[in-house]
Amino acid sequence: MIRVSGVSLILAVLGAAALGASAPRAAQVPAIREENVRAELAALADDSMQGRRTASPGGARAARFIAQRMRELGLQPAGDSGFFQRVPLARSPQGGRGGLMLLDALEGLDTVPAAARAIAVNVVGLLPGSDPKLKDEAILVDAHYDHLGVGRPVGGDSIYNGADDDASGTVAVLEIARALAAGPKPKRTVVFLATTGEEVGLLGTRWYIAHPVVPLERTVANLEIEMIGRPDSLAGGRGKGWLTGFERSTMGSLLAAAGIPIVADPHPEQSFFTRSDNIAFARRGIPAHTLSSYNLHTDYHTPDDEVDRVDVAHMTAVIRAAARAVRLLADGPAPTWNPGGRPDGPGRP
């Protein structure tokens, strides 16, 4: 999650009550097993991944792990190189945070000195829709798999493992894919995306927006998942997640009316709606929100964001709720912006 200054957001959940009497319950999905969640989290946040820094050997190792899982789950590869969507970068001291700058095209690498060239990858898998009318529409489910890499030692530990931020969200993407692939085919197509470069300026998301698997005008909703590894008492504690920008679109009220335990963001002063990849999609007109349970713990962006601090039972419960949410979005009404909810463009709230 990116640090920015907080601004207030108004929490409104009246739509859920209005829809509750008549809205269908969300479809159940095949079981999501705690042991799978634990194993995938342990792999992605292991020291061998070296903090998954963008365009690093550890980041590439994590991408290969995610691609292999998508292959095993039966998703269709949707990148330009199998499951990989190559993201061309240039290394430069003036290239922003992390010294990386996004290039306009893969061919742009030829214009950069060899020593400054870098390639990172998004990992993209597809679950095609089954409904003749809705299969050309898509739900995008994503998380960023990159983190901060190896950095300043704290207490003798220099690997910023990022178990909560955002190995937890990446595992959620994989487990939601597992659940949906094992059940009835969704009516809409579902795109599962693990992005690179969120921590250094949404690089992978910006590239995906320029090169989407399904055209953005046919992408009807985006659910980003970020930092679900620990419960937040302000959201109801274990097993509960919260949705950024809950009041901005009908997504939150649709989920609430279906009985899915995802509530409004209890930290409006943090402006979390604008602090993850979802904001880039929202500014393109797509109802896009982030699901989280971040409780403002102080291990954020430190080497202490380790697997042993994650509440795996809580995380599994949130993933189960997220899988029901994605099934509802894939099969039910498409969410729409509430009046005044859509961000108008870069720099706007």
C-alpha cells in the first residue's frame, strides 16, 4: 500500500438496508482450505523470495511461483508470454521511487542503454465466462505481489518479506481462482492479475491499463485485495474485511445485501481508496475498490511483516468472503457508481 496524506471520506451504507429484503444471497463456492492458504503465504513471503522487489531475482522467482499455481488451477494464460505480461522498465536514479521508470513500449528497451534495461512481469490468468450475453464482460481480481526487497537492517533482519503487504492479497487471488475454477463456470469472464511495481508507482497496473486482457470498457468491476493478514477490530474483528470507497459505488451495498461479511472502511482519514492499484482503474471509470483488513499495525513496510504475524484462520475467512463476492460480481448485476462517487481523474479525490 502506498503512503499518502489522509483525507476524510464519508461512510455511507444505507444502500445495503434498502436492498437487503429482495437481493439474492451470494452463491456458495467450493471450500477454501486453510492449509493451502498457509502454504502459499509461506512460499511467497519466504526469505528465498528476497522481499519480491520489482525487477529483481526475488521478484522473478515469485512471479514464476504464481504462474505455476495459475497453471495448476487450470486458468488460461493471458499474458504476452504465457502467464507473464512483460513490463518494460528503465533503471535511473531519477526514475522515481526504486529508481525504475515505465517505458511506453517493449520496443522502447532498444532505446535504453543495456545496463539500464529491466523487465518485470505481471502474471495474468483467465477464467472464461459461460453466459452467451455476459461472457464478453469481465471482472478483474487483482493484488500486487511486489514488495520492498532487501533493505536497511532492522534488528539484524534486512529482508522486507511483505507477508501482509501483499503476499496475503496475492494468495487471495490464487485461492479465489481455485474456488471459481472448481465450481460452476462464472457467467462473466474473470481475469486474475498479480501486478508488479505497486510499491514504486503502480508500474504494473499502469502497463496493464495500456494493455488490458479484456478491454477496459468491458471490464465492469475491479476487486483489488490488499493486506488481509490480520484482523481489524474496527471492522468487526476476525473474519471480517472492509472495502475502500464503500459508499462510492453500489458494489459495497450489493455485497452487504447478499450477506457477505465485508463492511465499510473504518479508517476514512487514511484515504485508502486512493492508495492502491484500484484507484487507477477507478479513474478509468471502472467501479474499483480494495478489500482489506489492515489494522494500521506498525510492521507495515518493515522486516517484521513476517508470516508468523499473520492470522491464517482470519485470512482464510476473508478469502472465503472475497470468493463469494467475486462469484456474485461475475454472475449478478454489474456495480455502478453512486452519484458523486466516481473519481474524475488524476489528482481528484
